Amino acid sequence: MNHDDDNEDDEDEIKQQRQMLITQAAGIFVNTAIAGALTIIELLYNKMPYHTSVLTGADWVRELLAGHDRRIQSELGVHKEIFQELLVSLTHSGGIGPSKHVALEEKLTIFLYICVTGITFGHAGEHFQCATDTISK
């Protein structure tokens, strides 16, 4: 056996190793893509409710309005009378009203609560038991 035959054997072995690595990498990529697709499909078809608290945002607003005067000031930064005046102003002057699923009282409460606490829309969504899209409107 001469030196050229040894070089060809080495080159063939290197090519086989490269081919094996490429095949393994492709297999890993395909398996990862399939796993990701299955995860997305599972999330779409096996939906689990996210907001499941017994106390809804509307219930919390009613509780605030019916509760102690200082509680609404502590939570929303305004006295109950100011809150009521803001509702009237928004309705008459601002032309703002309830949406399909959210009363004006709850909209104002969400706004004031975010202003006072500085929480994110996501955290407000959890607190008020509604989607972040609803909070941001």
C-alpha cells in the first residue's frame, strides 16, 4: 500500500464522518421542528382557561364602590366622589362609554389602578381577570 492510498482512505473516512454529522444535525433539526409544532398544536387545541379567579374585575370594582371610602382612595388614588365625577365627565364630555364586555366603571378603575400601582398590562389583566388586549384598550 502506498502513501496515496492512505490519503484516499483518510479522505473517505473524513467524508463519511462529515456525512454522518450532517445527517445527525438534520435529524436533530427535524425532531426539534416537529416537537415545536406539536407544542403549538397542543396549545391551540387543548386550551386551558387562564383567568379563573372567582373575583372578576367587575366584582372588585363593585366591592370597592360599596366598601369603605378610604379603600377606593388607597387603591385608585381618588376619593369615591371624584371617581363618580370622572365617570360623569367621561360619559358626557368625553363620549366614552362601556365596551361590549367591560363597563365604564371597570375601564376607569383599570386605568387608575395602573396609574397608582405602576403594574404592567399583563399584571393588570391577571388582577382584573381579562386579556391584556382588553386592558390596553
